[in-house]
Amino acid sequence: MSRLIVVSNRVPTQEGGAAGGLAVALHAALEQHGGMWFGWSGESSGERETDRLTIRESGNITYALVDLTRRDLDEYYSGFANRALWPLFHYRLDLTDFSRRDMAGYFRVNRFFARLLAPLVRPDDIIWVHDYHLIPLASELRQMGLRNRMGFFLHIPWPPPDVMFALPPHQTIVRALSSYDLVGFQTEFDAENFAACLIREGLGNRVGDQVFDAYGRLFVMGVFPIGIETSEFAKLAADYEKNQVVQRTARSLEGQQLVIGVDRLDYSKGLGERLEAYSRYIENNPASRGKVVYLQITPKSRSEVPEYADMQKEIAELAGRVNAAHGDLDWTPIRYINRTIKRAALAGLYRIARAALVTPLRDGMNLVAKEYIASQEPDDPGVLVLSRFAGAARELDGALLVNPYDIEDIATAIARALDMPLDERQARWKPMFDRITEFDVTLWCQSFLDALKRTRVMARAS
Ligand code: GDG
């Protein structure tokens, strides 16, 4: 059996502990095939570029980690990936900061990764590259003569053509993707947007149902909505009574209903609109005062990127303003937590929350929505309020779907969620739970790899 090589910007080595569902699923696939996980070590080598790879072995998995210089991180990671591609792919042209210097850094680091990876690859290895940081990796590896089967999965949305075309090097980005054998997206919408970009600019043609001909290569496009470790999450949540943090939180509620939000601090998550909507909910429902608490868990992320640092301040101020406007001596409407909490506690908190607010302005999938559903008590499930612009909305149609830009719509959904009778809550929850139990992260991983193994056959048959 051929080995699997996973490439991602960050590599969750098993010593790192607290692995999320994706890391667990990929580790399982790597264990099964034997193979390697390659990527950035998370460390900076300062000013000096180093070709030194840190190699760690764990069972039949090899981790190959590379340090990046400060300049590389500035241009490739904080620059082009997180200030150009991330906002643009989330439809935020207003926040997209394109610079030729960062773009050059992005392609240079991808070439650097390819140069270090290529000698480690055997001819029959399968290579699976993850996410927007590494789009050009396959084309760099192909230029070095590698003919391996290569797949790419985009975890974030792919924007419509008119948004994409605003990125000066959009053709180079699209061309780079055509070097893969399989390009995977979270939803049909993302896949359609990508196909529209190719076709509208005459960069490629659809030559089969999912097969494209572009830049002299055939490649396959597929849709693989990512899942979570549903049964593990359900088990963690069912054990909530053993968790001190959850117990403490439950006691502190003193019978009030809990509403929960869990998001990395990121402008794509619609946190500002959500806090405004909760404030509107209190105004529209004065009887909720002292009866509802909204817990927002928001670990900081990418603080080195200026837009994120600004946002950190804005959201903290907004939470403070809502509390000042509506709070009382014995009631704080919002508990705003700015750090990471342990996974088991998170599962338990989802369990005791009567409603979850997942209202991103745009999201590739959104795993929190699925984790909340996985964590519910079957006899007394809570209600998910979900943005129609999260990839998860394609699957979780029992949620109360909202327009995340419409404050009144979210406020009304919060009221409806908190008043919903048990039979309706159960009827909405069960099909969603069944769906995420069947399509979990293990099946996602297998489906992608099976499709990747079949792609050349498919491309030939078209
Ligand atoms: C990208 C795409 C796509 C959050 N706070 C804590 C914590 N988390 C965990 C959640 C969840 C994960 O982080 C966040 O995943 P999301 O899917 O919600 O969002 P992104 O980070 O933006 O992920 C997204 C995903 O990739 C996968 O393809 O769904 O669309 O943007 O698992 O639980 N975990 C713990 N403590 C926290 O405080 N333990």
C-alpha cells in the first residue's frame, strides 16, 4: 500500500496533546497507511533561513517540521495567506490587503516547502495538501519532476468569480490548483464558484461531470463536507457531570437558561452582529432579564495581524457596553471569555446550553455547529441558531437558519430557540444528529482519500 503524506501549514504533533477532530482523523489515516506529516514547526528561525528539518517518529508516522524565518512568516503567513487570501475567500474585499511583496513571499515559502519535501517523497506516495496557505505546493512539486497523486482540500469558502478576480494573481492561484489530481471543497456552492472562475476567464473547461481540463492537465473536483468525531464528542458531553468546570458553570446559572457561542476571535465569525442581536433580544424580551445568560468563549487568534488586534478590542468593548446597558446588580447578561478551554469542558458546556449561536458572516463549514448537535441530551436537546452562510447550513437544516447580517432576525431566532417546546426541539435535533453520526470526520477522510485514489481513472474515463 502506498504511503500517505499530509502537508499542512501547522502540524499537530501528538506530543502537542489536545488534538481536534481533523488532527485525530488524519492521524488515524496516517497510522493506517504509514506515512508522514509535513509542515511548519510553529517556530521562527529569526533572520536566517535553515534547511534543517526536525524529524520526529511516532509509531509508523514521521513528522517533518521546518522553521520559517521572521520575514517568511510576515509575508507568507501573516501577509498573503491571512491578509489577502483569508479575507478575500470570506468575501471581505474591504479587508483584503494585497501586496506584491507578500505574494512573492507566499510563492517563495511554497517553493521552499517543496524543495525540502521532494527528496522525502517516494514514487508511489499519495500527497494530501491542506488549505489556502499551500495552494501552489503541487505545482512547485510537479516542476521538480514529481508525478505522484496529489490532492488538495480547501477548508474555507471559495468566493464567486467577481470577488476572486479582484485578487491580482487570481489566474496564478487557479492555475496552481490545476496541478492537483483532486481539488476538494466543503460545499457545492464553493465548487460551483471555483468552476465558474475557471470557465468565465476561459482558463479551463468542464470535460466530465467533475472533471476539468485546464492548463494541459485533467483534474477532478469534489465536494467533501468535513465532519467531526461525533460519537467521541457525544461521549465527552454525556460525562459532563464529572467535569468540574461544567459543574461550576451549571451551579452559577442558578436556573437561568444558558446560550453559548464558541469561536476563534475572527471577523468572519460575525461576533459583533451576534452581540448586538443578543442585546436586541433582551430589549425585545424584557422578561428575559435575569433569566438568560450568554456565554461567549472566544480564544484569541492571529493577534499579529492588525485587523485581528483591532477586533479583539472592539468585541471586548461591545460585550462591556451590552453588559453596562442591560446588566443589574445580580445579573450579567454576557460572560465573555477570551481564552481556550479544554475540550471536555467545552462538550459539557454545549450540553448544558439551551441554545447555541453560530452566526458567521461566512464560514467554510463551522465545526462548532456540529459539536453542539453532537453534545445534546437526546431527551432534552437544545436548539442551534445557525447562519445560512456557514457551510454547515447545507447539512444542518433542523437548525434555526438566520441571516447573520440581520440583527432582528437573529434576535427573533434566539427568542424562538429559548421558547421552543420539547417535541419540536427533538424533531429538529434527531435528523441532524443522525446525519453527523453517519458523515463523521473518519468517513470524510476516507471519502477524500478514496476519491484521490480513483481520480486518474476518472480523468481518463471522461
Ligand atoms: C476552519 C474553517 C472549517 C474553539 N474554541 C475552543 C476550541 N475551539 C475549537 C472548536 C472547533 C474549532 O476550534 C473551530 O473550528 P471551526 O470550524 O468552527 O472554525 P475555524 O477555526 O475557522 O476552521 C471552518 C474548519 O476549518 C474545518 O475544515 O469548518 O469553516 O474556517 O473544533 O471546538 N476548542 C477548545 N477550546 C476552546 O476554547 N478545546
